Amino acid sequence: MREADAFEIVGMRKMEESPVSARKKGAKMPVISLVILGLIVAGCLILPFVIGKDPSYMDLMNANQAPSRQFLFGTDTMGRDIFTMIWSGGRISLFIGCVSTLISTVIAILFGGLSGIAPQWADTLLMRFTEIFLRMREILLSITNLLLVIFLQAILGKANMLSVSLVIGVTSWASIAKVVRTEVRQIRSSDYVTASRCMGGSFFHVLGRHLTPNFLPAIQFMVVMNVRSAIV
């Protein structure tokens, strides 16, 4: 008998790979979709500067033109170049969608994290405020989403991309905040969170270092959908 055989475990079988692990191992990145999305985003960011045309310029002499070398997608009834308008509008939409989602996500993480760590009475108070905010938003949005944006924009004054992003951002954080609060309530009693707080870790240190990495996967889908909603 070989020396190595003396240490063989009788009846030991090779562990089979779980179906979930097999699916993850065989999963492929959606390369084609990512390439198309990358090209669209790059076009929105670069082409408006490369084309060099004013998307709002009205060339009445060339109104309702069919697609041609000069106007790749033709012109509208007021003579504006549709090709230029599409890429310029895409750049504005991306800016508003990303900036407003960043604002709403930051507010949601701070508010939800504070509510999750706070004592029971403070957590109840903050959650009641969130529910009232959501209810008021639902009442306003039952008419139309645009009315709320127009109302807040009228308060802020002249509209620009940043002000519109701010208005959308401060009105779309509550749903994410409730998810953040739920996740924080579940992990706030973990040993590493308790140890960090006992060592004098501040709220922002505990939130950024220990809590956010754990609840971030739970809100990723909602963050992406907020980008879509802001663009629409």
C-alpha cells in the first residue's frame, strides 16, 4: 500500500457543483448590449460637440427636409436638424438622469441610515415623515408627474439642467430610504458595527465603512430605475 493511500478517507466523494454555482460560472456578460449602450452614451457625450450645430436653430428654408447628407435624419416643421436634436437631447437626459439619481440616492442613504441606527421613537418619527412624504407625492403624481416638477421649478426660478435634476432628486428618495432603513435595522447589531461604534466611530464612518457596502446590492435595481424614471 502506498503511503498516500493510508490517508484516504473512505467513502469520500467529489463535491458536486451546485446548480446556482454552475449557472453563475456559465453566465456570460451581455457584450452586444453593453457595446450598443456604450456607443449611445458616447454619442450623446461627444457628437453634439463634433457636429457643431445649434439644435434649436430654425432654418425655415429647409423645413420638412427628407434625410440627406446635410441633414442625416431630416428636419422638422421648423427647420431644426433632427439628428442634432436627438444627440443633444440625449446628453441633457443623461445628465439629468444621473445627477438627480445621485442626489436622491445620497439623501436616501443618509435618511435611511439615520432612521435605521436611531432609537425606536426617532425611527418611528422618521418613518412617519417618509410615509407622509410618499403619500403627498402619490396624491400629486396621481394628476401627473410633470406638475410637481413644474411647481417646484417655479419656486426655484429659471430652469436649467441642474435645477431640474435637483427637483427630481429631492422628490424621489423616499422609496430607497425605506429599503435602506430596513437593511440597516437588520445589520446594525452585527459585531463589526458594534465594535466600530464602541471604538468611537461616527455615524458617517459606520454608515460609509460598514453599512453601505452591505445594503448597496439591495438598492442597486432601484437606483437604476430612478435613472430611467428621471429621464422619462
